[in-house]
Amino acid sequence: MLYVDVMNSMSYDEEDDVLFYDEVVSFTQDIMNGNSEWDVEGQNVGWKNTGGSASVSYSDAGQLLDDVTPNSSFNLKVTDLGGGAFEVWISHHDSPTGETHTFYPA
């Protein structure tokens, strides 16, 4: 199991945040391996800690990560689960203990 994590916070140099985030996007794009249709399961999402599942279309890892991360400070970890599946864990002000989005090729 491989993973990459990044911390996006005001204590880091903004230029370094961009570099780390770009590395996570590249890592995620490699895991996606050209797949664009995904079944995703969410757990402990947001301040209500809700969960659910959906079928989504993403071919661009940058857009996928932009859509699941908040427009504020956050911690992010992407884990390669094998078989084209991956997990995105995010901790932020509405979910300080973290929320999980698990993506499986559809």
C-alpha cells in the first residue's frame, strides 16, 4: 500500500504548498491510470459526519481533489489501495478527525 500526504496550512510557504499539492495530484493521476468512471463511498463527511455512495466521472485528478477538498486549510492523504482503487482522507475545520472518500473503478 502506497500513500502520499500533504498539509495545506498557513504555517507553510505558499510556494511549498503548491509543490506538495502538485505531487499529490500527480500521484493520484498515476493511480487513476486512465479510468474516468468511479464508484465512490464517503464516510464521516463534513460536520455532520454523514456517509454515502455515488457514481462519478473524473479523468483529471486535479479536478477530483479540488472537488473533495474544502476552500480552507486541510490535511490530505491519498492511499493507493491496489487494483485501481484509492482512498482520499481529508481533515479540516468541519471534520477535524478526518473524512474518507474511497474511489473504485466502475
